Amino acid sequence: MKFTFPAAVLAAFLSLPALAETTAKDVSKQSGEAVDTLKSYSVDKKNEAVAYGKKLVSAADRDIKKLERAASKASGDTKAQMQQDLKDIKATRAAAAAELDKMSKASGEAWDGTKTAFADAYKDLRDGVSKASTKLKK
């Protein structure tokens, strides 16, 4: 079965509105769609899956930068909490990048496991970004 990634889903995900305008529900839905898409790739579409994974991590990087800018403008307890959240998010981002690297090197029997590991790590990353942006709005 040949799988082509719906361009509309990728375009919608990559053009996420500013964090202040994105709700946790929106991020959760987009994250879920991205995870489902990742899990649907077969090993013969590995290059496409890895390219998609790189785009997802890049989108998360843009959101992390937005959080960093917001944290730099915050003060007191809010700033301290944002800095801790960012530290945690960056650790989660590093874990997702490591899983993406493993996925790029996987073949055959290891493919499904590494693909699922990256999808799970990416979901954790998006959840962390979502929670931090929700805290920022309060």
C-alpha cells in the first residue's frame, strides 16, 4: 500500500498560530494527528517518515523559541517556573531528537519499535510545550 502524507495536515501543523492563540486542545489534536501519521509509515517510506519527523521537531523548536521570548519578559515566580519548564522541554526535545536519529538508522525488524519510540517522544514534547504555553496564558 502506497502512503502519501496529506499535504493539508502537514501545512496545518507547520503553520500553527502563535502560542497565545493556540489552545491546549488544538495542540493535542494536532499532536495526535502527527503521531498517527508517523505510526502509519512503513519501513519502505522511512526517508519520508524521517523528513516528516524533522519538520515536526523544527516546528516544536519554533514554539520553544516563542516560550523563551515569553520567559525572558516574565518576572518573579513566573519567570522561574517558565525557565524550569523550558529546561524540561529542552530535555524532552533532546530525547525526541535522539529517537528520530535512531528511527533514521532503523530497518526491518527495528522499524516499528523506533518509529513508535519517536512518535511517543514527540507526543511528550508537544505535551510539554502545550502545558507551558497554557501556564503562560494564566
